[in-house]
Amino acid sequence: MKKMMNDDNKTPGVPDDLINSNKIAAHDINNLFSSIFASIALLKKELAGKPDALFLLENIEHCSHRATDITTEVLSDGSSGIIRDSRINTRLLINEVVSSMIQSLPSNIKIVTDIDSIVSDLKGNSTELYQVMVNLLMNSVEAIVNRGEIRVIVKNVPVSEISDSETSDSHPKVNISVLDNGIGIHPDIKSKIFNPYFSTKNKGRTSGIGLFSVKKIIDGHGGSIEVQSQPGYGSRFDLILPAYCARRRTRLGDKVNILIADDEVLLVSILEDLLTAAGHQITSVSSAEAAIKKLQSQDGFDLLIIDLRMNGIDGLSGIREIRKFNQDIKIILSTGTVGIKNMLFPEDVRVDATLQKPYELDTLLALIDSMVQ
């Protein structure tokens, strides 16, 4: 039986024309962000050694990631899973949350941050982790009766602690701790705080997403949450989250001959510069038809990166034609359309990998490396 693009998970009651309109909007917006992230990667190289400028650039990058997460959530038709593999600047995330909380903080409570000078980026969904941090800080605020202090401590988890853990998971991790000197949690209640629908708040009063949702998000990120508390002595919540690990090229002398088919002119131009600087040989065309002709007339391409939606025939139709005469070339299907990871393709359209726009340069380089090894 042929595998087809999956339309079985459409949101009930939502008209098809609205879903299609949302998909087109998401595709266009994510294409714009792809150009933004590629431009940021180039500017980082140009501004190396200028920490003030780099800080501003990282803030733009972080905010852009948050915007893409929100866009994906708003424009999703319900069939796509939450993307939790983005690169998140840990320091900027914490500072953003704390800055937003300070605006409405009672005068009797202060928040202090203690972030190590060297702390890894996080791998995950910035909007979800933002919600987690807001919830934990709001809970701490509500736990403080008179004057009090909330501390947010961020550090990398030592390698020795990772290797000695029961899970034997050696992936680098980041520890985010939220401590307060509030009323603490009674042992009987502590055992229930992550249960669904459990709350110690007065009826009709809600704040944040709830600890059940907090734990669900952390679990979804492959992390863990630990709680220490004693009545009258405050509470401590520790989030152990995976760090973002960019793969490095394993064969620095190797060149991969790459053909890019995408009609986003600015994005392609920037990608050409970045991938050439990384040691690859790049050729670009602006349509699937042009990619077909190029592969028919020129040998030696190792990899094709082709966009799903372009003027003329779409990427899937282009791949179908290419597979009629070239079964060897590796193909990455790239798109700004939400939910590409859940797509199922016809049997005559063999796609080796998919790439959701917008993406980090490191993500693309790692994917290229994994496909040509």
C-alpha cells in the first residue's frame, strides 16, 4: 500500500480552506525566519570579538526563536507535534522570564539570578520552557508571606554527575534551580503536587500552567524535575534539562557537493556563503524544474536540498521525477510548512531526511554530516 501525505489528523470542525491558509502562512513566515537565522549566523562571524554587538545579536536570535515557536503553535492545524529541538540561549531565556516577572513583583519580594559565566544552551521549545519558569516563579511568589527572596541558579551539570547517574545518559545537561524562603510544602502535599488537577490554591484562583503541566513539559524535553521542601523553610525546584550539542564535522578535508533548490533568493545566497565557508561545494537553482535539468546534465552531486513549496512544480513532484533517473543522490526536503516530521510520502518519492524551517546552521551541518558518512 502506498504511503501518502497524512491528512488524517486534521482538527475536527476546522474548514479545509482555513487549514490550507494557515499552512501557507506558516510556510511564508518560517521562510522569513530562515533568512533571519542565516543572516544572524553570518553576522556572528563578522562580529566575532565584539561582545556588546554579539549580545544584541543573540537577543535577536533568542526572540526570533520564541516568535517561531509561537507562530508554529498558533498556525498549527493540530496534526503537528511540538518541536523541541531548537537551540535556546539559556541566559537570555532566564533573563527574559525574570525581567517580565519583576514588572509585577510585590515590593516585599526580590528575585536574584546566579548564572554561571559559562553555561550551555538548551535544546527544546523556548515557549514551553518560558511557561515552566513563569509557573515556578509565580508559585514561589505565592509561597512568600512577608518579605522574601527567590533565587534562580543556573549551571552546567558536571560530567562526573552525569556519568554516575542511574540513567547512564551521558548527554550534557543544564541545571536550573528555583529557590525561595517561603512557607514550604508539607510532606503529605509534596507527594501530590504533580498529580493532574491537584492544587493548593483557593477555588477560582489560577496562576500559571500548573505543576502537572510543568512536569509533562520537562518529561517531553527528556529532562527531570526534583523537589526539596520543608514547611517553614522554603522550597527548591531543580530542572535538569538536555543541553544543545552541535555536531562538528568529522572529516574537515571532505567537500560535499550540494545542490540547493529554493526560490527564496536571500536565504539561498546566505546559505551559499555559510556552507561554502564550512567546506562544501554549493550550486543553487530556484525551481524544482531547474534542479531536474541540473541533475540530468551534470554528475557529481552528493546531496540535494529542495524546498517543498516553490513556483512551478512543488518539491515532492520534483523528487518524483529525479528518482526516475537518480536513485543514489541523498535528498533533504526542507519547508516552512508546519508538521513536516509527521508527513508520509508516496513510495515513488523517497526522501532521505526532512528539515523544518527555520533551522540553525549547526542543525543543517549536522544533518549533512550524518547523510554523507
